[in-house]
Amino acid sequence: MVESAWSYRFPARKTMHLKHKEVDASEEAKAVAWKARKRLFARYYSLTRAGKNTKLVCVAITRELAGFIWNIVRQEMPKLAVH
């Protein structure tokens, strides 16, 4: 997860690659993922501009990313439950 946090150095954009990957995702999951993308970039940018060590910033971003992942899983698991 820490490795993926490095990608939040770049501004949030909906590239063709991301649009292709999100085809099968639910609308709720897409909304949470986009909110996470915008928030985590802003957080990375603000912490690095404040002079924080980039390695520590990535750990902080990873903690927030875990929260967003948990939120998506919490929303999607009831839909996948077998009745």
C-alpha cells in the first residue's frame, strides 16, 4: 500500500486507462474512489508543501488510503453476500 501511495504525487485525472479499469465497478465504489483520489492528492501536496519528509507523507497517505479501501469494501460486501 505504501508503494501505491506514491501515485498520489500527481493530480487526480480520469485517464483512459482508469476509465477502462472502472467499467465493472459500482457507481458507489467509483464515487468513493474518485473522492479518495482528489483528497489524497490534496493531502500529499499540502504535507509536502509544509516541508514534511516525503517518506512520512507517504505513510500518512497510506493510512488514509486504508480508510477509503475499508469504506469501499464495507459498501460492496453486502452486495456480494450469498443468500
